[in-house]
Amino acid sequence: MKRKNKIRSSMIWNGAIILTISGLITKVLSAVYRIPYHYLSGDIGFYIYQQIYPFYGISVFLSTFGFPVVISKLLTEQNSERERREVVKVSFVFLLLFSGFLALFQYTTADYIAEAMEDKGLTPLIQLVSLSYLFIPFMAVIRGYYQGENNMFPTALSQVTEQFVRVGCILLFVYLFIQTRQSIYDVGAAAILGSLIGSGAALIVLLSFVLRLRREKLGSVRLLGSFRIIRKLVSQGFWVCLSGMSLLFMQLIDSFTLYGELTSGGIDEITAKVLKGVYDRGLPLIQLGTVVGTAFSLSLVPVISTAFLQKDRRLLQYKASLALRVGTVVGFGAAGGLCLIIKPTNAMLYGDYRGSDVLAILSITVAFTTLAATSSAIIQGMNRVYIPALSVLIGIIVKWQLNEFLVPSFGTKGAAFASVMCFAFITFGNVTYLRVVRVLPRLSFSSLYTVLKALLVMAVVLIVYQLLWPVILRDEGNQHALVALTSVVLGGLVYMSTILKMGMFTLEELAMLPLGSKLAKLGRKREER
């Protein structure tokens, strides 16, 4: 019995590692491809794509993270193979009807959605992206089935395949459409078509796994059992999806409010589109910064879940506190560093300095997206999925209201500040809950003081370093990339060495983190001196 539990635990742990690696690959690709896309299509082309992207992103999340998680959980709760087949069949039929309704609703109301965005040219693009919902029942059920079997490889392989094919098709189609001088809206449609082909590739991968299964009849389905399954799919799926789509909701709110508020404030349509496109440059930076921040802190979440299941409160408190400390250090370090080097980074990636002040504000978001993701994962590990979802709901309301209040007066800077406050509220809600249930000990300002001191040291070094560059290198064309890349390395080394010097983490704590063994060795050498 112990051997079986050990094997099962090992399978779950290995599966979590596989999903984490595939998730990191897809998130990095999702952020990076936007840079050449912007280079090909320009600010207006980027504006068009980002107006539509949240709809596609929602369909991907539902088929990759939302419903598969709930379906896999339902499968593990069943006692017989017949009941498991019933879950698969009912889930598929329900999701087929649900996704069909979403696709039909968005397709038929595309004109009204485009009108709400105050850009009628987006109508055919909204109709085209509605087709992405049709992939949900197939991909969600297959992924959920295999995850319920503790086999994460089909999900991971389909995720990575989808992203590689999608990115390749998007960049190829956009390049061809621009070369043939198609309209900028047609270029956006080409990008959506590339995304749909990516989803199709992922489905083919998943179906190749299904074909290897034994063909068994699903049998009849009990009416009461069906209602129970559907109720859990709806209730649990709602909370899981709401808590995980905070960044997508932020983009969706900007799609509906930012351009309209800019034009209603007296800015002409072309300028408003350019401003929105420049503002959207910040999204890849936020995504990459968040990936870096959460890669370290989320590595502790499986241990937190185990401590909760074993009712080991002391271990739970220690690991949760450590995860948030790591999230604070890495998140604020990434946000502060990005803010300090935003001008050369903006010029390196996008070819000019436009919107650097707006992107600097958006950079602060990285600190709170990291902490929000970390705290949400801790709470979900405690089986309290609805708490992060409620925090996200509050954050969405804050974002929407602040957009309407600030954008007319401050333009895209107001929208950037609203995004920062959105994730600050999500973080505050999650951390407050952890304090109330006594998972987090009394908050100490010593850690925050250490982080602020390290940020100050890094700021002084980077500001002086960037001021010296015009003297060192006079060639303006090469300066941006060199300054940005060397500043990342220098700032990171200065920041982390300051953190280690101030003893914020013990050597044992460092050893628990990815690449932590190397940091622990540096710490030991420092102690020996």
C-alpha cells in the first residue's frame, strides 16, 4: 500500500514538473512572438490584434487550464470505470453545447461588440475568432481525461505544439499579407487564422493519443448523475477560470474602454489607435516578468498542498511565507529593474522610445502579478478556489472604474495605473485571506525593507551605468540593445547579491528553489570569507 502511494505521489510530482515546463515554454513563446509581430505590423496593427486577442486567450484558457482541471478532479473522485466514462461523456456533451453557444453568440453579436469597442472594422475579426471556442470540448475533455490518469504528457505536448505552430503561422501569414499590401485589418485576420491552425494542430496531437485507447462503449447515462457532473463543471469551472484569467480580463477591459475613452476625449482615431498599440507593447514585458517571478515562488506550491492535506500547519505556514517572500523578492526585483531600463528596452524591442513613461508604470504591474499568482496558487492548494476568484472579481471592478475615471484625463498613463491597482487589489485580497486563516504569520516589514534597500542599490548602479554609456559608446544605433542587455545582467547581479548579503534567505531555503543550489554555494562562500 505504501509502495502504491509512493508511486502515485511520484507520478503526480513528475506530472506537475512536465506541466510546469510546458507552461513556461508556452508563456515565453506567447510573450516573445508579439515583438516581431509588432515589428511587422506596426503600432496600429498591434492595436488591432490586441483588441481581439483576449477572446482567443479565453478559449485557450478554458480548453487548457479551466475545464481540464475540473474534469480531471471529477475523474479521480469516481469509484468505478463506468462512472468515469459517464463523467467523460457528460462533460463532452455539456461543453459541446456550451462552446457552441459561445461561438454562435459571439459570431452573431460581433457587430455589437465591435460597436462597443468603437471600431466597426473589428467585426469580421471578432466573428473569425469565435471559431476558437469550437475546439474547447474536444481539447478540454481529452486533456482532463489524461490528467485524471496522472498522465500530463498529452497536455504538455499539445500545449507546446499549439504554441509553436501558432507562432510560426501567425508570423508567416502576417509577413505574406503585408508583402501583398493587404489592409491592416486583413493582417489581423491572418494572425487569428494562424491561431486557429495552432489549435487544430494541438487537437490532432491529442486525438493521436485517443486513437491508442481501447474502444469501449460509454453506456447509458443516469439523469441525476448528469446533473451532478454538470453542476460541478459549472460551479468549480467558474471559480477556476475566473481566478486564472486576471491578465486576460485586464486586456479585455482595455479593449472595450481605452480606445473609446481616448477618442471621446478629443483624440483622432488614428492617433488613438497608435497610442493603444504603444500601450500594448507592455503586455509581453508583463508576461515575461511574471514568468520569471512565478518560476521561483510556484516551485514551492506542491509542498504547500501536501502540508495542507497532511494538516501540518507549521510546515504550511513556513512554506507559504517562504513562497511569498520569494515572490516579493523576484517580483519587485523584476518590476524595478524593468522600470529602470525601460527606455533602452523599448527602443531595442520596438525601435523607438514612444510610450516609455507609460511602459514604466506598467512595469510595476509585474510585482503584483507575481504576488497575485503566488498567493492564488497557495490558496488553491488549500482547496479554496473561490477566494482568488473573488479577489480577481474585485480587481476587475477596480480596473474598469479607474479606466473610466483616469483615461479621459491622463490617457494611457491612467490605464497603466489602473492595471497596477487592479493587481494590487488582487494581491491584497489573497494575502488578507491568508492572514485571516492564520496561514501567514504576523507581517514583518524587515523583508520589505531588505527588498527596498536592494532596489535602491540596483537603481543607483543602473542609473550611473546608463549615464556613462553615451561617453563609452557614441554609436546610437547599437546603444539600445547593448545598454538593455548588459543592464539586465548587471542589475540582476547587484540586486541578488544585495539580497543574499542582507541574509533574507537561509542556505537551506535557497537550496529549495530552482537554481537555488548555485545561490546557496555563493552564500556559503560568502559566509566562509
